[in-house]
Amino acid sequence: MRYLWIRLRRKPFAAVAVVLFSGLIGLALCSLHRGILSAQGHYDEIYRQIKVNCTVTNLTGDQSDQLNISPDIHVLFTGNSGYGSPELMEWVEDVQIKSSIKFVWEGEEYTLTGITSLQAEPRLRPENGCTIFWNEGAGEAVFAGRDLQCILPWELMKKLQEQETPEDCFAVHLAADFYLETDYDGVFEIVGTYEGKEDKAIYCPWETYLEIFRSTGRAVMADSLSATLRNNEDLELFREEAAKWFAEPDARAAGMIENDGFFLALDINDSQLKQAKQNLENSIAVNRIAAAAIFVLSAGAGALVGVLMIRSRKHEIALMRTLGTSNMGIYISCVTEQAVCVILGTASGGACFMWQPLYQLCLFAGVYLAGLSVTLWVFLRKNLLTVIKEEE
């Protein structure tokens, strides 16, 4: 060990160069690892925030309204008893359902539409040119209840005012037909009006709409249905469960449907999740390629240091052989000297990141010493006389 320190002091610049090189490599490896962890953390955050929307469509995936979704399908999402078991309800939230039925008022045809929220009806959204005027104390929460409340088109409200009908209520009469076994008469409290492209629809809460149909002995056929996945980590489990009831859009065209009982598809919009995952995989791949390049560079650096060491110490190595030092002894002496410098440099560089990842730092040291070892063994296999002649 004493002789080791003497040799290091004899060539301090070479030793310092190896220490600095090892430190920089340690910093680079730790930075790459930190980059992977950062990308993974960013992905996890995005993964939790992205909303995966699931929309019921026709089999070709080009229609999501006027679908006649039967009760045994829409109760899977809502859990309303009477038609089936809520097998998909535990996976989803923010369920949006819409259904409507036509009726005649004062000789004009209107529709009574039940919705779970304003989002269930695109024509009521501000971006589609619709403005809603709520009565005092009323708001979108109306549609989450089950009271006889509604919003009317402004043109209809003006007609009610002209006929001196009380402004706070609207009488609905639904005649028995294919959809209803008996007549229905109800008086709805008016909680707001709207102006927009649609002016023939009266909107009420979905639960109220269900009760109307139940009271007349018929089941509700929903026009549209969509929901948001509650937990993105359950995506594959949800997809597997939904496959029992729905086809993938365009599956029939591709010949993938074996059960002719499928009449609807479920479009699971997970494109953003896939893109986020792809970005993460690309980032990790780049970092791994960079790490692999560093290891190749480290092996080459070790081999180069070995060549420089041999050139500067041919006479010394020849003398050690003359004194009876074995090739293994010479090898251990040179490798130990370099190992001390590499360990000092790697430990210094890795300390900035708490030596993470430790396995990569150790791998770098191993690869570097492996490159050095190859050069040393090639030289040490030479005959002593050949070494002396090369020295001369």
C-alpha cells in the first residue's frame, strides 16, 4: 500500500485526471437516473390527471346519439335498480345520460328530455351558442335531483306569458303510445329558460324522467350515454369487464365480433394516456442509450489509460519482472492504483445525488477496470526480452 501511494504521488496529474473523469461519469450517470425518475414522476402526475372518457356508440363508432340504449345497458353505469346489476358502476364517475320523448302542447310538438347534467346535452353548452337564464336559487344542480323541475326554451316561455299561464310551472301531458302504456300528466316547476339553436325541448332531471316512465309501466331507452373512468389504473380491468357488454368501435367491420348479441360499442378514449406512456418510454429509451454510450466510453477510457500507463512504465514493469514479480502481481498493482482513483472520483460525483443509482456507478467502475485489464494482460503476456527491446 505504501508503494501504491508513492506511485500516485509520482504521477499526480494522471491520478487527478482519472479522478476527475470518474467524477464526471458519476455525475452523468446520476443525472440520467434522476431524469428517468423525473420523467416517471411527471408521467404519474399526468396519468392521474388525464380523464378517460367512455362513450357508447353504434358499432361503427360514428354515432353517439339517438341510440336507443336499453335499460339493461344504461343501468350498468347508474346502478338504478329494477333492470340489472351495476357491473360497471364501480369503475366510472360523472355519468352523462340523455333520453327524450315527444309530446304535443297547444298543437305544437315538443320533446321532454331527461338529462343528468348540462354536459349530457351538447346543445345546451355555451360553446354551441346556448345561453341559460336560471331563476334565483336555481342552477345546474337541479338535474342531479328528482323533483318535477324543468327549463324551457325562451320562445315557449313567452307563449306561456302571453296566455297568462303562471310563470313558475308548465303542465306536461304524455299520451299513451308505443313508449308509454298509460297517459301521464305532470306539472313541472320552471327553474330557468334558455336561448339557442334548439327551441322545442323541455329539460328535466334524469331521475324524474325515470320515475315518469316507471309510473306508466315502461322502461327508459336512453339516447346517449357517456362516463369518465374513475381511476386510470383500472383501465384494463374496466376494458375487460366492458367487453362482456360492448364491442370495440368498428369491430364488426373487422370481423372481430363472434357474438351477434352486440348492438352497441363502447369507445374508450385513452389516446392521451397512450401518448403520455409513449413519451415516457421514449425518454427512458434515450436515457438508457446515453447510459450505454457512457459505459462504452468508460471501457475505451480504461483501455486508453492502460496504454498510456504501459508506455510510461515499460522500464519499471521490466525491472519488476527481473526482480521476480509475477504477471499477476504487476497486474494487481496497476489495477489497484487505478481502482483507488476511480472509486474516489465515482464516489465524489455520485455523492451529489446520494449515490443513486449505486449499481450503475459500480458498473461504470467495473467496465472501466475491465478495459484497463484487457490492455494490461495483452502487454503482460509479452516476453520480457521483447519488452526490453521495445524500451530500447
